[in-house]
Amino acid sequence: MTTIDETAAVKPLEFAVTRNLQAVAPERRAEILTNPGFGTTFTDHMVDLCWSTGGGWHRPRVQPYGPISLDPAAAVLHYGQEIFEGIKAYRHADGSIHTFRPDQNALRLQRSARRMALPELPVEYFIQSLKELIAVDGGWVPSGEDQTLYLRPFMFAKEAFLGVRPAQKVAYYLIASPAGAYFTGGVKPVSIWLSEDYARAASKGGTGAAKTGGNYAASLLPQSEASANGCDQVVFLDPDRNVEELGGMNVLFVKKDGTIVTPSSESILPGITRDSLLQLAEDRGHTVERRPVSLAEWREGVASGDIVEVFACGTAAVVTPIGTLKGEGFEDAQPQGELALSLREELTDIQYGRREDRHGWLLRLDA
Ligand code: PLP
Ligand code: COI
């Protein structure tokens, strides 16, 4: 009988690489990279990997970017069994390509997988998939200021089966999209609409801490309501009127004494950007509190001057000051300070290799 050594390192995968013969011409690519926007153009290749209950992870491939063929009965199309991640590749001044804390994204993908009854992709495979894609599409990592290659790993139930149970066939993919600033017009304070009628995820026992498509689907109607009310983004409350997060970013409050407070609960996505900014702030001597923050604490804190800055953060948008909180019958201007932008600068300096990476957060992808 063979015994399985749970501590053994996972065996590296051998990816079969099929080059894209219709790859975008270098001149056209250079043109795209001068103004990539966000999430609209994609690189020449994608990575995919299959999983089945009997076969585990298998058929690792790098292939031309293109449509995925799915059975119309694929479970993801009916029951939304899907998870994803968001992570970036940064080009340093010497041309090398690095990513930021990929182990954290890999572990969060595993936690999302557990909640959504999907298989857990080993951390090593996650990181290997990033390296494989960069090996063929490294030329797509832009070098302009604040530009990145946004990497989107995702996993879904592809088994053709209409019964409601965890799929026995699953696909993992990685695609990539060159990115400029997430919000057009650069870093300027955003306006936030307070959603009173909708939640993005249930506050207890729900899927809020998982990065799963349904949470984002649930945020679209309130996001439209935000736009209709002239706001850029929506902020969600839990049933006890505690602040959760925005549709795609965590929220942080800076107090007069320098303490940084951020909502913590099982319904919030634990952001890696937030965790990193809080570490940098702690390194500077700030006290950090992860705890429930009520809407009353926010509004009264701003009114009394106890809260001196409010900002949001996430991989796509990095750090964005909040300029206004608007809801039914009120509009509160938010105080503007220096901390959000100074932490943003420190974080991006590390990511782009302009400052020492003292926490060992960077991983080189092209070597
Ligand atoms: N909250 C939500 C709902 C998000 O989609 C994101 C973005 O990924 C975040 C928070 C921030 O997480 P991270 O900093 O890991 O990108
Ligand atoms: C990210 O910041 O990576 C996100 O996932 C936010 C949004 C693009 C969904």
C-alpha cells in the first residue's frame, strides 16, 4: 500500500505550450500599452488546468487566448460555482517583472475554493501559472507610470450536470490584461453612495469573504443606484448598520490620533492591499484596529473631527481617497489628509522596485 506524505512538496506541472500564431504585432501592442485602460484588452495567451474528482489537477496548458468552449449544462452557468483572484505584474526600471505577495492571493483562492466547494489549487501551481504566462506574454507588462499587467486567475464548475452538488469537473484559468489607472482621471477623491436597500453578501455564514462572482453580481444593481445618484462607488452596511466595504475595495478610517481603523467581519473580503498598507502604517508607528465600525461612528467621527481621512484600497484601484459619502437625504464631505497618498506612494514604490522590499513581498516572475 502506498502512503501519501501530506508534507511532500507538490510536483511541478509540465505545461504544454501552444504559441499563438496570430499574436498581436509588436507595434500594435506598443500602441495598446501607451493607454491600456482597464480590463478591455488581453494578452496573446492564457493558462488552463483541469481538475476532476478522479484525476486531480491535470492537463496544464498555455494556449492562445480565446473563447472557452463550454457545455450549456456546465454547472457554473446555472449555479454560479466560480471564484477568482486579482493580482498584478510590475515592470521594474531594469526591465525585470515582479508580482506582489502571490502566496496571499493563492491562499485566498484556496479559502474561496473551500467556501464554494471547489478544489484547492496548490500555492505552487498558482505561482507556476503566473510564471508560465509571463514566460510567453512578458512583453505585455507595460513600463509606463502606474501601469501594470493585471492578472486574473479564475476557477469554475465545468461539469455538465443540472443536479445541485459540487461539480466533479472544474477548470482553472489565468488571463492577463494590461492596465492603466482603474479610475479615469488618476488619483482623485471618489464619491460613495450608501446602499440602504441591498447587501453584497449575507453578513453571517454567507460568501462575503470569498472572491466569488455572485458577490459582484449582487453589487451591480446598488452600483447602478450609486451612479444614478452621481456617485462613483457604493458602500455596503451589514444589518447592524456596520460599514462593510465597497463593491471592489476595502475601507479605512484615519483618526485624529493617527490610529487607523478598518471594518472586520466574516462578510468582508480580506484585502491584500489593505493588509499591506496596514503593515506599512504599523511600521511607521500607527496603531491599527480591525473591528466593526458603525455608520454612526463614521458620520459622527467626520462631523466632530475625530476622523481626519477616509480611503479605500484594492489591487485594481490601489488607494483612493474618499471625498464624499452620500445617502438618502444627506451628503457628507469627507476630510482630506496626507496619509492615504503617502502610504500609496510607499506601497507602489515597493511594487515597482523603487524602494527596499523589507517584508520580502515581491516575487520575480521572469526568471
Ligand atoms: N473587497 C472587494 C469586494 C474586492 O473585490 C477587492 C479586490 O480584490 C478588495 C476588497 C481588495 O482586495 P485586494 O487588496 O486583495 O485586491
Ligand atoms: C481587484 O482589485 O483585483 C478586484 O478584483 C476589484 C475589481 C476589479 C473586481
